[in-house]
Amino acid sequence: MEVETAILRQLDECGSCTMEELVRALSHFTLNQVFFAIDRLSREGKVSLRHPMRFVYLVSAAGSGPRHQVSRAADP
């Protein structure tokens, strides 16, 4: 699907990013399109999701490892 291809390309460019950053970068897709595509890609083992802190989900291409740091100051 087009949204899945866009997600994988974005992750290839940035490494890991938060769900919020991903939705912002792919603003021509709806939040639901991105969310459900991430769900499908995760179930297929093509992306991985981590939950490093409250309200933050990091998405990365499977096997790429995290290259994004989330500041602890973002956690209220």
C-alpha cells in the first residue's frame, strides 16, 4: 500500500521516530491511515514499536535499531 511504502521510506531516512513525528512527516495521509499501516507493518515484522516513556511510541524499521533519543523532559 502507498502509506506503508511512505512509512518505510521515512523510517529509512530518519531511523527511528515517534508516532507523532511520523504522522507529521506524512501529513498527506490521515492519522488513521498511518496508525493502521504501522499496525500491519508491525504484525508483519517490518517495523518495531517501542514504548520508552509514557505517551511516547518510537517506530523503527525492523532490525535498524534506534537512532532517535527521546528527552526525559518530554515526560510530564
